[in-house]
Amino acid sequence: MIQRAEVIAGGTKSEVDELRKSVLSLSDTTGISNIELATTAETLASAGIEMKKIPDFLDTITRASVASGANTSSVFEGLQARSEERRVGKECRS
């Protein structure tokens, strides 16, 4: 799944290595499976997040997941929906 994120986001070898390390570290510290985290990284890449920014996004999503008890995919979907609501709201006010 990290490889798919690499293909989608077009990251460099060092960015891919950083993402891999981030996934393993987050999995170790939170207990969330590395497969779930790698899948979420792939989803972030599919949403257009640059490879070099995915580790930071993944860290935030993982922390929110641990705090809320929701899985990382659900947290990302919630954030994405909220972002879309804000965008549409701004367009309506313009």
C-alpha cells in the first residue's frame, strides 16, 4: 500500500522511506495496524496530498483516531467532509 501511495503521489525514494518509517512508528506507538495506516496513506495520496506531507497528515489523523476511537479512514472521511462543507459555505457567501 505504501507503494501504491508512491505511485499515486509520485514521491521520491526518501519521501517513501519517511512514510514507511512514519507508518511503522505510529503503529508501534498507537497499536493501530500498519496495514490500516498504509491504507490511509494511500487514501491521502488519492485525495491529492503530496507525498512529503502525508506523514504529517497521517500523524494528525492517527491521533484523532486514538482520541475518538474511530478508525483512521473514518476520521479522514470526516475531515474531508468538513472541509467540503466549509468550501461550499464560502462559495455560497461569495
